[in-house]
Amino acid sequence: MHKKEIIGSSLLFEGLPAQQVEALANIAVEKTFQRGENIFFEGDEGIGFYMVGEGRVKIFKVSFAGKEHILHIFGQGEPFGEVPVFHGQPFPATAEALEKTVTLFFPRDKFILLVEANPSLALNMLAVLSHRLRKFASQIESLSLKEVPARLAGYLLYLSQEQGEDDEVELDISKGQLASLLGTIPETLSRIFARMSDEGLIEVNGRKISLLDRQRLSEKE
């Protein structure tokens, strides 16, 4: 993994001059986590933030009843745990590697020194955090106001946009994890997949899902 390539191509730091990317690479610590290994726990001190170099990470919370709810799933080039960098509070959720994952860790104290010397770093982070806030607000609205079929339809259309595909998407997480992300249970999600298939909206082949009727899927949102 090349630190400067990952940093320079990330949404968080894109457009920064080469010397700033190099300065970030100099403070970044490479850390590897195996599948199922926790990166940090909710309540841990926020001593820095991470960026995915290779692999995928899920961010989740566990209810008092022990039910896990996935908040986000991040892939290559995406930062996570960055909010504590600004307010110095503990991590608000738990992070776990979904597969063997290599991360870059940016220590809070060293990163703050770089921000003080290069304010453009903070501007990039604020833009990303604003985008995250909009997505999170949309997720809360979906979980609160929409039925599960509408949540699934919206997610499939979102994947289509993210993956640049018109007619087919590929799930990058298990259906159990998708159920958690959509705020439901695997049995309910399986029934909805089956119903959408019977209605001619989608065709499911393992993790590959063909979107047969985008218009009707949009109407379900």
C-alpha cells in the first residue's frame, strides 16, 4: 500500500499540493486488522482517526438488548473516526474490519499541528463532514419514515449510482449486514427481495442484482 497514493486520491485530501500529501503520509501509521477484529470501541478515547487503505470497515452501535445496528460501511480511501479529531471526545460508535483491512492512522496531536500550519486541510475535512451529515440525516429519515421496501429500493438505486451501473449492482456486504444497515432483520429482507423479484422489479443472482424496472423502484422510495 502506497500511503501518498491513498491519501492523495481520497475525498478527504484530494486536490492538496504534493508537499501537504507528503506531510500527511509522514505522520500516518499503517495498521492492519484481520476480519472481525475491532479497530476501536464506542467510548474509546479519540486519539486520532483512520483511513481505509485496503479492505472494508463497518461502523456500528449495539443496543441495550444486544442488537447490532450498522451505521456506515467504508472502503478504500474513506476516512472514519475523524469527528473526535475536532472535539477530542470518545469515539461514538465501534469500528470493525469486515475483511483483512489495512488502515492509515492519523494521530490527533500531529494532525492538529498540520492543520494549524495548513488551514486548507480543515476546509477539506469540513466539506467531507458536511456530506456525511447530509447522508446521516437522510438515513435517519429513511429509517424513521419509510417502510423497509422503500429503504431497500433507495439503497439499490444508490448502489447503482455509486458503482456507475445502470442495470446491475453488486452487494459488497452480506445480506445480514445489509439488513442491519436498513434497520430490519434478515428474514424480513429476504421476503422483500423475493417480493420484488416476483413483481419484476429486480432479479437476484447471489450478490449480483439486476434492476429490471428502475422507474417502479424509484416510485417505491
